[in-house]
Amino acid sequence: MQSGNPALKHDAFAPREWGGIMKDLQRAEATSRPGVMTLQGTAIKTGILLGLCATSALVAANAIKGGASPTPWLLAGAIGSLVIGLILFFSARLAPFLAPLYALLQGASLGAISLLTVARLGPGNEMIVTQAVALTFGIFIAMLGCYMTGVLRATPAFTKMIVIGTLGVLLTYLASIVLGLFGITILAPLHGSGMIGIGFSLVVVALAAFNLVLDFDMVENGVRNGSPKFMEWYAGYALLVTLVWLYIELLRLLAKLNSRK
């Protein structure tokens, strides 16, 4: 079953991606060997990446508040994280080195995006950043709890629905950008603060949240299959991708709601 997260391709944890190291081992044997992926190790790596991302975001935000232009932070973070993301998609073995750098670059971009969003709304809306962060982690914990208790599972039908929905959102965003370049605003209501725009944001937030279930399932499969240790960093990076997407969509939704006041 494939995750909607592009970082978690369907064969990311497949034995052939490890160079055949554990090809002939049984699952039970693989998971008991040293040097393989564990849930605890993945949780630690994910926590480290989240910490780096948050620290970088705070540094960028403080620099911008001090008078620095947000453009370099935004562009360097966005372009740099995109390049690293593409490299990691094709070479997961580099995750221990590139995942921390990705977190730092993504954090710089998020710091700039957050301040620009607040500046666009005007004074008195600074709390939406804190609210978006709190909602992001609240949803993460809720989805993890639902997954661990079996309330939500990555069944084939569930996976197909979320992947199709995620691709639909991606194509919608791309179409909006391309049409905007030609001055065509047919999709503008999706990004506005009207009921259509708010409804669209709610759907995207839900899709981002449900992608976490697919991510948890892929990570669990990696642990069960005895993936090599470096996949802990890759899994942490992949979860960070979804969490960043979720945060941005929540921030966008809160901005729309606040602009209606």
C-alpha cells in the first residue's frame, strides 16, 4: 500500500532497496538483528528533525523581525528543501546526512511563511502561528492514537482514496499557479476567505491528516521488514514532510477564518 506522501514511495522499505543485505532473512530474524530500523529509533530521529526545523524557523522569524528581508529565507529554504527532497527520494541512504539539512532549510522557509501570513492579516493576528502549531501536533497525536488503537488503518480502499485525493489537490494547486500566470482566476475562490475557500482548506487539512495514517503504516512495515538503520532518518524526514504540509494548510485555513472577522 502506497502513501500519499511522495517521500514514502511504495517500495521505500522493500528489500531490493537495501542492496540485498537482508534479502534471504525471515522477518522475525531481521527485526531482531542489530543495525535495523526500530520504532524507538524512528521516534528519536523524527523528534530531532522536528527540533531542528522549529529552531531554524525561530531563527528565521527573529531575523526577519530584526529587519532582514524574508525573501532569501523563503527562497533558500523552499528551493533547498525541494532539491534535497528529490535527492532523498532516489537515494534514501543519504538520509542521515541530508534529512537534518532538509529540516533546517524547511524551518527557514516556514519562519518566513509564518511571518508573511501574519503581516498580511495585520496586527492582532500573531496568535494564528501558535494556534497552527498546536493544531498540527494535536492532529498528529490524535491520528497516531487512532492508528495504534486500530480505529484507522491503511486498508487498500482507504489508501486509494487518500492517494487520489492528495494527487487531486496537487494538480489543483499546479493548475491554479499555471492559470494565474496567464491572468486566469477561475480557481481564485479556492484560495479566498469565502465559504468555498474555507471548505477547500478543510478538505486539504483532512487529506494531510489522513496521510499521516498512511505514513505510520509505511513506517511500521519498515520496522517489521527489518529495514536498515538509516531508514529511521528517512522515515523521520518523510513524517516531517507531511507535518510541514499539515502546518501550512492549517495556517492557511486560520488566515482565511481570521480575515472574515
